[in-house]
Amino acid sequence: MPATQPVPRHALIWLPLLLALLGGLWPPSTTTQAQPAPATTAVIHGWVRDARSQAGIGGARVTIRDLSLTTLPDGSIPETPIPLRAASEQVDVSVTAPGYGLWRYQGIELQAGHRVALQITLRDQAQIIAPQADAASTGNAPYDGPPAYIRVGRTFTTDCVATANNVVRIDRVPFIDYVKNVLPNEWLPSWPDAALEAGAVAVAQYAWTTAFVQRKWSSRGFAFDVLDSTCDQVYRDRDPRRDYRRSDAAVERMWGTVLLRTTTSPPTFFTTYYRAYDWQCPHEDCMGQWGSHALATQGWSSLQILGYYYGRRGTVGTLATAPAWHALTLYRSPDIHLPAGETATLSACLLNIGSTTWRAGELSLIARDPDDPDNRDYRSPLAHESWPTPQQAATLATDAPLGAKRLLRVSIAAPADLAAGTYRLVLEATQAQTTIPSDQALTWTVQVSAPVTPTAEAERQPRVWLPLISAAEGVPADCR
């Protein structure tokens, strides 16, 4: 349990938790094209879709400064030049559509001669997005979504007796896996869903602010972000005898949800301390774990519980920061040497940390031109006959919801007449015509050599078949 500093305890006052704001979306991406727009303008294009169905929303109103345009029936935003007052300018973009909440991005950077792809999903609630504040100097709202990884200093103890100098090793783990491995050690997995959900938010936000805003340990020269004991939060490796399904589900339901103190301007992103019992909680930003259980048993929702405990210094609101689409590449098979006329299998393990489920048969790995990413007619010289299309190298076999890991395998071939040399295979994960960003590019270097011609002596020798080294060797055990 995170330690708290003693402060005079105020009476518990219920302050309602504001429901709001925005669904997952990474800031729009800026790409340079071969034929840039005139130097005094930038160009916007893209689409507006329903966050749940991913159907295009026609007739949506897109407003940039005093310019207003309407999406086409399929939801696409027509290419539109935006006059700039300087070579680079920050503008606000707002989108409205009947039946949906306002979408607004504050401070999109437009550059002369560049194109900006707006990929916007609308929800029932308003979505207000702003650029990420500098985590090193401020505790303001983290609009860019949860961290990808966190470094855990392993002491393999529970109590805060082993100091930072007793760290045995440092594990770099996906942030979502860290939260999943803390929650069942701080909240009992048998507790009501509302208590587990409140705990999931508190666990994630404590680590988020401690590691990446306060920089509790790294600012002192340590090579880790948090300890695995009650010096921070109890983190343990998975025990095959335990059932983690309920606590994992709570983490996934609340993933990316953060608490902001809305009585400050800008809203404050604060540390969510907690202790076992309310009476141990002199700090105002502190929740009693058993208290969350008691309130959940009485029928309180997770948001009501969070508002009760963390709303004492001023009204708090929730912000949904998980991106709609994002992946972590946990494993990529090594680059290979391939004689002409031979085939091989490559593999990659991807973790879904976006709010959108990857669908079987819909998520595909698309081969891109290594020299021109905008070349949609590209055909890889390493394409295998098993590819569904000349560009589509593989498809997902089973659905992958938030938090799921999936192993994707790609067969490649070096035709017998392929010239010897170095080739690059660049794959891009896509679904519903949307590119899924990842922390690492799926890129392989394939060294193709001349065909291997057996000698007459070798032909007379009996053939000995050697076991093939699996392309999945080194894959995380829970990636399937």
C-alpha cells in the first residue's frame, strides 16, 4: 500500500464524481507527402467515426478557427487547405454531430506544406483533448494516455523493509501488466466489482504519478520507477494456483481512467494514496481499501467510491485517456538469412493496450513499401503464396480485447530467381482501415543469398533432417 504523509484529516464529505470526458485517441499524426501543399498552407484530411461501431459519421461539422466543413456520407473529411499565419501554427479543432458529444483537440500543430490526418471517434460524452504536459515539471492532466512500460525494482519482499539499495533485479513490464499484478495483492479478488474497479484506478494512478510525474526514484539516480513492496505497491509474479480473472477484468474496464481535480485551472493530476483502513488515512487524497469494500457492498459504484475518498479537496472528475488503437510489440523474431528458393516463418507478439478490440479476420498485417509508405500498390518480393493478398501478409486468428497478447506468424518466400541481396520487410497492423500504432516497428532485414546447389557427392549421402528452430522461440509464455 502506498505510504502517505500525515496531514490533518478532514471530515469525509461526499462530492459527486463528474462523469466525462474523452474516449481513447492518440493525437492526430502529421506526415509529409511527396508533393507538399503551398508553403503558406497545411492540408487536413481523415475521417470521423462512431467509437463503438466504427461506422463513418456523415454530416459531422469540423471547425478549425473560422473555417467550417462537413464530412462526406462515409465519414471522410475532404482534403482541405488551411491557411497559416506562420510556418508553424497551433490551432484548435472541434467536431460536432447530432446525437454525439463535442470532440475538441486543443493545440494541433500545423506546418506549412504538411498534411494532417484527423482520425476522430465520437462518443455520447464530450471529449476534450490537449497536448501532454511535461511530466518532469508538472502534475497536470496526462492527456496522451497511460505509460507503455514501467520499471519495477524487485526486492521480493512485501513490507517496506528492503530499501532501494536491496533491489535484486529490475523488471521492465508493460504498464497494464504491472497494474494487473498489483491489484490482486492490494485488493482481494473476491471483493465486489465496484471495489476492484476503484482499486484499479487508484493503483494505476499512484504508479503513474509516482513514476512519471514525481519521479520518486529515478530523480534520485535509481534505474527503476517503483519498488515491488509497500514502499510503493505490492507487485508479485503470477501464481498459477490463483484466479486473476475478476481483478484483470476490473483493470480492463477502468483502463486509462484517471482522476482530475477540476477545481483548479488547469485540472490537477494527483497521486491516489490508499491504506488498509480509513482511520489509517490522515492524508486527504487517500482511500481505505476495506472502506471501498464496505461501500461497494452497500451498492456504491466505483466512481462514487472514488469521489467519496478523493473529492475532499475539491470536486474531481474522470478522464478516459486510453487510446482507441495502440499496441506494444513484446517480441519480434530475429532478422534472418534466406537462400533463394527457400521459405521461412517470422513472428511477433503484440499486446493490445487500446480500447478497441482487435477482431479475428479483420486485423491484418499489411506489407508496406520500405522506401515509400504511401505506395498502396506495393508488392513485397518476399510475399508467400499463403498470403491472402499480395499486400496482406497475415490476419488475426482470434479476437484480442484490451490487455490481450497475440502471436502473429508470417510466412515469407525468396523465389529461386530473386537476386541475392538485402531486403526489408515492413509490416503494419491495420483494422477497419486504421493503422494501429506500436512502440516498435514490425521490420525485418532478410539477407537473400544465391540458391544452394547440392554437389553430386552430397546427393549420394543419406539425408539427415535437422529440427527446425521455431520462429516463436523466445516468445513470452502468455502470448498465444
